[in-house]
Amino acid sequence: MAHRRLEFRMPATDAVAFDAFHYTHWRAQWDSLVRASHVLDGAPCPYVGAVTDNSGRGWLGGLSMRTQFVTFERPRLAAASMIGSAFPFSRWAASMRHELLADGGSLLIYTYTLSASPPWLRWLIEPIVDRVFAWQTRRRFARMQRFLRRRASDVERWQREQGLPPAAPEQAR
């Protein structure tokens, strides 16, 4: 089983970064890993128990994964695990923790665990799957950083229109 923790400095508050990732209309504008992602019941973002369908982008276009959210605590923490399997994964789970920083930015901590399939080839393909997934994850969150540098104010304006609470500055570290 592969396990990694990756950290990314985001040029926006934790609430803005959280919403830019989890609200599908924002995510569709920057995500380099997922072509389409939606909550099966049509909700605009996940919630605890929500099932999402996610289709890969580019050369990962054949990869489709269903996930179920086990934690969703806006704007700090979300976690999901794969339902069933989706080659090359037999198991996959990830969490995203957002921490507000004193300078108004945030730290996104992405932790994932995966197992590759088929089991009899796991010893060979899992290190490759892990490296490719880590590389794609770094690429993906670099795109999110660029998106937030340009569009964080648009997300903030949208949050106000939706009545969503902003980040709480007293929780900055």
C-alpha cells in the first residue's frame, strides 16, 4: 500500500481554496486530473455520505472512479474513499486539510493511500502508480495555485453571493 502526504501553499484563504476544489463549477475551470466530477444526487458540492463520479482527463480519460465522502467540514477538512475498484486502483482514499496562514494564504495538506491492482502484480505496478499519481497531484495543485492567483477574488465574490462564511482570521497560524 502506498501512502503520501503532500503540502501546497495556496494564494488564497482556506475557505476560498476549499470551495475552489469542492464546488464543481470552480473545479472544472482548473483541474488537470479530472475531466468531470459531480455529486450523483446533483448537489453543487459533496457532503458526508455523498457519492461522486469522477472521470479522468487527458491520457487518464479512461479512468473513472466513484468516491464517497466520509468527512466534509468546510473550510478545513474533507476526506473520501473509492467505492469498488477502478484500474489501476484496488483501493484509494484521500483527505484534504486546509490551514489558514497569517498572511492570508493557506496551506493545503493532501494525504492519500492507494493499493494497485491486480494483486498479483502489486509489487511491480504499485510503485509506478504511486509515482504517477503523486506527479499528477503536484501538477493538479500547481494549476489550482495559478487559478487562485487569478481568480480568488471571483470565488470570494461568489461566496458572498451564496452566503457562505469566509475564513475565520482568528484561526490563522
